[in-house]
Amino acid sequence: MTRLGALLAVLIPVFLATSGMAHEIRPAYLDMRETAPHEFAVVWKVPAQGDMRLGLYASLPKPCIEKAEPVRLIVNGAYLERRTVACAGGLRGGEIGINGLKSTMTEALVRIEYTNGDTEVVRLMPDAPSFTAAGAQTSLEVAQTYFLLGVDHILSGLDHLLFVLALMLLIRGCWMLVKTITAFTIAHSITLAGASLGYFSLPQKPVEATIALSIAFVANELIKTKPGERRLSESYPWVVAFAFGLLHGFGFAGALKEIGLPQSDVPLSLLTFNLGVEAGQLILVAMALVLVRAANALIAMPPAPARQIGAYMIGTAAMLWLIPRIASLAA
């Protein structure tokens, strides 16, 4: 994995340039629950920064009319709008969309729960901002939606990616790589499940700050390595992966809560979201291994300097993420 340092010397500037986007852009969330025949309690959740919110607006089928004035408030970095609507004839065949989504880089999750127990979970993207309600979905279709959300979360969460890449610099040998990735998987699965099910929790802002600190810690360990010597973190990188994996699990749980974790089908959504996270993580490892082979052929750099360059760039990116996150705690 020593050539990975040379590869990072090329790739890390991308992380530095996008340091303000360490976490993926938070999605909007539309929840519709049928409380009586053709009557729905609607919750519309949009990412917000202070009193500013994204210019996204839920568009319901034309037969839907409001029964009362909506309740609007901003809570925990999100704009919330609660209302009750009556949709003559129901939602089946009606078009539901998100106005303004085309001009953003975010996405929206729509979840509809009917009185008969059927559900629909649809992911809307800038290039597909609307859909026609079908009235029901299979469990497989719901699982697929949450699986893809998990894949996207890990692949677009730059801090999680950089932590995994930093761990790979510590690893010597394929067997140690397997143990390290497995330890990280087990650890964050424990806290993701526990936090999502409400058994324990941590405030999201301190978690995000500590995740950045975990990356800086691994970078510091890389810088301190010397030829012929092995630090504890080099000999047992799986221990480091497990310890910080517990923390990253809280970060994944926060993302799943932002998306909208339905309490009625928690096992399915939680399991498939986590499987998606794992699939994205394996994709990252596979891509890194392929690129390392390419770097071996293209970059003529001694292993030790390449490793040091990679470590300093990882540490720099981590600190650029850490400072504003600590500042947000003070605010």
C-alpha cells in the first residue's frame, strides 16, 4: 500500500478543494401518512442553514387540498412544514414532485404510508424530480431504495472516504486489509443500529468534529512511522479501525435520520442502508487497489516520501474540516 501515498499526492488536492463538502449534501424528505381514507398527514423537511432554507417545494397531485394552515418551523438545521391534506380519489396515479430540485445538487426521498399497511419509498433526483404514485411497492423495491442511499452516502461522504484511504496506508498485506475493513464494518454497524433504534445517541455536531479528528489521528500516525519500526497502529490497524468505526457509525446514523428512518419498517431500511454503506466501502477499496497499480506504473516516487506526502495531505484536509466543525460547536 506504500504507493497509495503517491496516488494520494495527486488525489488529495481534490479533497482540499472540496473541504467544505466533507459530508454529502443533505436530502430533502417528504413523508405522507394516510390517517383516514384519502386524507394524509404530510411532513416536508428541507435542509436549512440558520434561517435560510433550500428553495425546494413539494408538489402534490391537483386533487389534494389543505385542510388547515401549515405549521412551519426550523429545527436542528432543517426547515419543517406539517400539514394535513385531503386528496379526492387518493394518490394512486397522481404525480408527486419537488419543485426546484432540478437546479440543485441534492436529492429528495418521498415515503408514503397507506392505511392498509402498504408503503412507497421513492428517491427523486435533479434529473428525475417527480414520479407517479403507484399505491404500493414490494419490499424488494423499498430495500433497493435504501441500499442505493447507503452506497451514495459512503461514496459522497468525503471524510469517511479519506479515513478508509488513510487506514489503507497503515496496512501491510491483504489479510490485514481484510481484518481492518471487517473491524470497521462491525464497529460502525453496531453504533448505526443502536443509534437508529434509539438505544443510545450522540449529538451530531460533536460526532462530525471527532470524525475529522480521527482522520487527523491516522495521518499523524503515518507521519511518525520510521523504516524498520512498527508503531502499534501499524501492527494492529484493525484496532484503530474498530475504535473509530464506532464513532463513524454515529455519523451514518445521523445521515439516516436526516434522510428519514421509517419506524414501521426499521429492520428493512436499516439493514439495506447498512449493506449499501458496505457495498460503497468495498467499491472504494477496489478502486483504490486498481489505482495503486496504475500509480506503480506511472508515478516514479520512492515509497517512504510518497507515504509522507499522502499523510501530510490527509492531515491538512482533516484539519480544514475540523476547524469549521469546532467553530460550529461554539456557535
